[in-house]
Amino acid sequence: MASPVFEAIATLVGCTIGAGILGIPYVVSRAGFLTGALCIIVLGAMIMMLNLFTGEIVLRTKGEHQLSGYAEKYLGRSAKRVMAAAMIFAIYGAMLAYIMKTGDILAMFLGGSAFVNSILFFSVIALLIYLGPKIIEDSETFMVIFFIAIIALIFAFSLGKISPANLSEFFPSKLLVPYGVVLFALMGMVAIPEIKEEIRGNEKSLKKALIVGSIIPIVVYFIFALSVVGVAGMNTSEASVGSIRAYMGNFPGILAAVFAVLAMSTSFLALGLALQEMYIFDYKKERLFSWFITCFVPLGMFLLIKNFIRVLSITGAVADGTIAILLVLIYIAAKEKGDRKPEYSLRFSKATSVVLLLILTLGLVYEVLSQVGIIKV
């Protein structure tokens, strides 16, 4: 049986690594590898700080809440509404992306209709969400090791095929091109309230778990982008799996497909449970009703929306960006108003908070303006 700390790390990594990883090589190739790598590192450091902020918030607060509940406690009812709307937008956007892309990948390797495969994938995950959080703990403790092993194998297959020319481009004007997709891929703090429950009695280990659980996705994304963009360059496909199969061979392609489906499955589970808990804990809805609207709203969206990269970009910059901005504000308030002594307390710097807020706001505005066509890169 895995230790509570490892389970906590696995839950954060499993919630974080999902469909976003598939879009990262594509946007990195469009921005230039060095540009995209810088974006991954800078945003990764920001998200690690936000994860630590969120961990301290949950440790400073008595009772069980999801992020919207913390927003209400520390910022008021209006903030709760904004946080809930952003969470719903972000989680539904992620779940939509998982349903869309899993069907395509399964059809690529197993045959059949992508639509039918998406529906089958959704049906299995919806059932697991209904069965409850124990499924998350049991699956993700194993998956985090499996994910790292597959990424290492893909990197090994890319060696000898990487072209240095594909990795030498840096365009400062395109620094925000990967922003929405990378932010989407790094956001996993909705799982932190669940993680607090997993390590109950070992709360002193939460800080370590959040640091390790934040670093792993950054390293995985960097290596994955290096491997795919290094061999495919500007020919990198939207979901990467096709490029891996075309440039590295069928076996690495199968590994990438297995990785993608499992990563999206575990992330879908974690996000679905987080949203279901928000409806139950913060809005006092019945469990069956909460499960139904958690799962079937993104299924309805799937029938209408088809652009994978746009879903990742808008969800990341707008919804996840709004969540991150609110978490900075909640953290500032929780430092003063918390009703419990936390097991760790970060050194508070208003300058750090201001920098985080400026970057998150800039990224949100950029994505909105680019999506409506005002900014073109």
C-alpha cells in the first residue's frame, strides 16, 4: 500500500496531466521551441506557487470545502459565484477535451468510429465517478509511475531523430502563443482539497507533496515537447500522437496513445470528482443530481464543439486564469482570516502576488483578444 504522501503526489499529478499534454508540442512548435520551453518553465513555477498557496488555504480553514467554498469564506458571496462559474467552465472544458481527443486516439489505433469510441470512454469514466474517490486513490498511485516510464521511453525513441534546427527557434513576440494550452495543462489545484482528505493525520507532509506533484508535470511536459517537436518540427500534429507514430514508429505511437488515454482518464476522474464535490459540499445538492450534471453537461457540449486546441486555449487562459487570480486573492485574505493554524506557512510577499496577478491578467486578456481576432500572431 502506497504512503499517504505518495498518494497525494499521485493525485495532483494525475489531475494535472491530461489532454493538455497532447496540445503542448503543437503550440510549442508554433511559438518556437525555446519560446515554448520558457513558457512551460515560467508558468510551471507560477503554478507551483499557486498550488502551495492553495495548500496553505485549505490548512488554514476548518471544515470541508471546494475552491468556491474558500472563495465565499474569504472574499464573499460574489467571489463564490465567480469561482464556481470559472471552476465549472474549466472542468467542463477539460472534460470536453478528454471526450473529444480520446475517441480520436482510440479510433486511430483500434479502428471504428471516433464518435462511438468517445461515447464508450465517457460511459466508463462517468461510472467510475459515480463509484467515488477511492477509485482515484487506487488508480493514480500506480499511474504516476507508469506515465513517467512511458514519457522516458518516448524520449528514448526520439534520440537520434531529433533535428537541432527544430529546437533552436526563439520568438519573443510569440511568448504568449502557448500560454492558454500550457496553463490548461498545468492546472490541478482543484484536487488539493481532496488531497487534504487523503493525507489526514499527515498534514505536515502536504507542502512536500505539492512541490513534488507540481515539478513532475513541468518535467514531463518539457521532455514530451522536446521529443515531439525535436523530431516533427512544424509538422507536429494537434494531438501529438499522430506525429509520434509517423516520425518514431508504430510502437512509440502505441505507447503515446496508451499514455494519452490513461492520462486523460485519471484527470477526468479527478476533475469530475472535484466538480461533483463542489455541487455537494458548497451548494448542498443531492449526490445523484451532482453526478448527473457533472458528467452529462460536457457530453452535451461534445455533440456541438469540435476544435481541440481552441478548447484548451480558451479554457486555460480564461477559466483557469480566473481561478488562479481568485486563489491569489483568497490566499492574501486567508493569511489574516484563517480559523486554523496551518502545518506550513509561506513567507508572504505582496510583490510576488502582484506579479502573479499581472501575468495571469495579461494572459487572460491576450487570449480573449486573440480568439476574437484583434490580436494576430
